[in-house]
Amino acid sequence: MRIVCISSSLKAASKSEKLGRLCVEILNGQGVDAAFVSLKEKRLDGFDDSTIYETEAYRELHALTDAADGLIFASPVYNWGLCAELKRYVECVGSTPSDGSRRGAFFDKVVMFVTSAGLPHSYMAVGPMAISMMMDFKCVINPYTVYIHNRHWDEQGLITEADASVRKALAVMVDLTALMGKRSYSSDLGV
């Protein structure tokens, strides 16, 4: 089982990136093959299907995504939604090249959302992207999303309640990814 965390914040001291790194650390500590990728370091150009497939960032992110069994999307919440960099990643890596392939990198992945926000009000910010991942790419969405806001942090880091919710969501992620690894089908654009 391989789980890749995609951190989409471009902020230097990002709390969602900190959460993503925590997820990978916990998973690696449990013996799960987990990796962390920051979109700060692998910057994608705007989506242009005549040029994007030739970029190094696209090729690297597509290969990492395709090889993963599960994906953790770590994102800040801005204006009641996930950040634009995460959407750009999904648009670019999720698109199907004109090589005749009908199967993109996201198909049949288990996806978990880990978000950081200022206030407790936008906990449903993952909804539009979760539905898109499910409907467009036949992903299985971990129903235990992590929504952490400013009141969940103290001087030492995450408060106990928030840390417990991260660990529970990761336990569900591991279980779902293991179960989906035994599925008897493979999806593509025709499903």
C-alpha cells in the first residue's frame, strides 16, 4: 500500500502543510509506505492541454499519483473552499492525454481530505472536490475528513481532540485503502 500526501498550500508557515506532514509521519510510524509532496516545490502551470503534458512537474506528479493507492489532499480553506493550487493539480494530473488512454492517474484511488482554516464555519469546503473526485474518477472518499481550525492549535501544536481526529481518519484511510486494494474491477472514462 502506498499513500501520497499532496500539500497544496503555498504559504511558508502553512498549517495544512504541517497537518499533511503529521499524517505522513504517523503512517510511516505504523509501517505504511507514505510520502509527502508539496505543490510549492512541484509548481504546475495553468492547465493547457496542448502543453501541460510536456512539463516536468506534470510528469512527476502524474507518476506519483498513478503509483499511489491512496491520496491525502492537504489544503488550506479559503473563501469557503479548497485552495486553487489543489484544483490546478486535479485539473492537470486528472486530465486524460490525447494518447487514446481512457484511464487517468486518479481512477479508483482512496482520497482523504486534511484541511486547515481560521474559523470553524467552513467544514464542508471539501464537498465540491470530493464529489468531483467520486463522480469523475470513481475515487472512494474517506468520510472521516480532517477539518482543523485555529482553536485546535496551542503553543505545542495540535490539541488532543484534534490529534485524535487525525489519527482516526488515518486509521480509516488505511482500512479503506487495504480493502480497495482487493477490488475486482478497474474504472476508466467509460464507467
